[in-house]
Amino acid sequence: MKYKGRKLGIFTICCLALYYGVAYWLPASNSIFLGKVSKAFRAFLCRHIFQHCGKNVNVERKANFGCGLGIELGDGSGLGVGCVIPCDTRIGKFVMMGPNCRILNQNHNFDRTDIPMCNQGLGPKLHCVIEDDVWIGREVLITPGRLIRKGSIVGCGCVLSKDFPEYSIIGGNPPRLIRSRKAE
């Protein structure tokens, strides 16, 4: 079966059905009841869904990644409870993601005023890259095309609409550099 010009094998489709039909609803990884089993089951399925899924990953309950095409998740990284990750997103090693984070990869066109915005279509897809050792707080919204550099921290509720240097601590809306983690 092809989806958006890419081939999805029968086994991948079965893993997707198991993920969204069963694993999606299982308890969070920190749950006393079935937490470790749920974590292992979701990781097993994601290894067969994602383009790359590293070792010791934590895909939390209700993480939504569509069909998972082109998604890369590095060693020791996690997808937070209820997060939304679009296809072709690359997440490096040792990335922590809080609950309810959203990554966007496309916006509506709005340049023309003579046509309603809902009839102007969508702009190009711009994919997000999250480098190694990043901490993304609760309910962060990442706009299309963002590069979150190595060692950065993005504070809770931030709408990340621009890129920052490595080892940045970022917060607010609009986002601003709070400070650098590197010693000056």
C-alpha cells in the first residue's frame, strides 16, 4: 500500500493498527499497573513503524504520529503523553518531551486578500529537526521548519516560532532567549 507516494508494508500496517487500537490506550510508562509492559509494547511497535527508532525510547500513551513515515527517534528519547508529531520529523538522542506538545509542518496560505484563506490551500511542508540532548516542556507548540539545536531547553507553553543557538534556554510567547547553558 502506498501513502503519500511511500510504501507501507503489511507488517507496518499491522503495527499501526495495534498501536492505535491497543497500545495508544495503555497506561503511561510511569503507571504502577502495566507501565513497563506498556512502554515496551509501544517501543516495539514504533521500531517497526518509524524510519528509525533507537534503543531505550519512551513513546507515551496517546502519542499521535500519523502513519509514522520518515520519523526518526534517537536513543534514549521520548515522546510525551498526547503529543502530535508529523511525518518526516527527526528527533535526536536523549530528547525529553513533556505532555501535549505539538509539532507543525505546514501552514495555510494567506497572501491573497481577494480569496478566502480557507480556499488558498496549504504552503510547503517544512520539517522539524530536534537535535540531541533537548528538553521540551509541557504544551510547547513548534511551528513549521524549526531547528531546535543541541542542549536546548524549551519552557512550558512556549510557541517556538524561530530558531536559537545551541544550549539555549527558551521561553515565552513570543519566544525569547532566557540565557545560554554554556559558561561564558
